[in-house]
Amino acid sequence: MMRGGWRPYPPLTSAEPTPSAEPAAAAVAEEPEPTPTAAPTAVSSEEIEREVEREFRRMKARLDRAAAAPEASQDIHRVGGEVAAPRLVRQVQPVYPLAARLTGTQGVVIVEAVIDQHGEVSKVRVLKGLPHGLDDAAVEAVEQWKFAPAMLYGKPVAVYFTLTVNFRIDSRAGSG
């Protein structure tokens, strides 16, 4: 028997989960917007021109690849079960866009790509992007990555594969 009488349970706080009509999979936590972490630095007009030219080439290359890409007539699998994941062989680091560096924007870009039976990357699409050209820089870099292909019963197969590209500003980059 409890002494001192009956005590009600404490009220629910906002930190405790509340029932929802939505399925659990739909209740995905939103990440906060990336915040600038570095002070803007002085940039020469030549560097701005190089960045504009780089962005132009990036956009043109993406349009050219989209126009030239034939539709795949093969089956594209998902990794899991009998399908072994592809293994990264060569990784190209992305170019950090000037606008992102100036604003101090950093974070993670998540992309999904098709890795074909030869380990080549195609059909890259952004699942979670970042502003100031970081998502485009991630796509451009991932399109150059090479993989050992995914395997199904000992034979190489094409798969959908999710990849992450981290963008971090190195605070030592400006020091001499």
C-alpha cells in the first residue's frame, strides 16, 4: 500500500512522443538549414570569373549527358539480399563552389545513382541538397567516381546506390 495517498502521473512534456495518425516512416526529423560558419573573405575578380566559367561548364556538361543518355534496357537492382553492394575504387573530391565558401555553407549532400555492371556512375539525382551550388558540385564529383560493380550470384549487375558527399570548410585553408 502506498503512503501519502494517490499521485497522478506527471504531464507529458514536449520531449516525449505523442501519438500520430501519420505512419512512423513519414515522421522524419527535418535538419536545420545550413548556417554560415566562416566570415566572408575577399575574392578577386579573376576567381569570380573562374567560378562563373566552372559553373557554366558544369551546367553544359549536365545538359549534354542528359541529352546523350540512352534509357537503360537492363534491370537495375537494389542492394540487399543476394545483391552485394558495389565497392568504391576511385573517388574524385568535389570542387567547393565560391558562393558556398563565401557564405560558409557546409553540410552533407545525399544522392542516389545507378552504378552499372562496369562500375560506371550514371543517373545521379539529389535526394538532399545544399544551397549555393553544393548539390551540383556533389553530382559532378560523383559522376566521376568509379566502383567495382555490385554482384548478384557472382555476376556484375547494375544497382541503385545511395551516396553521401560531405562539404566542410577547412579553417586552415586561408592561413599561410
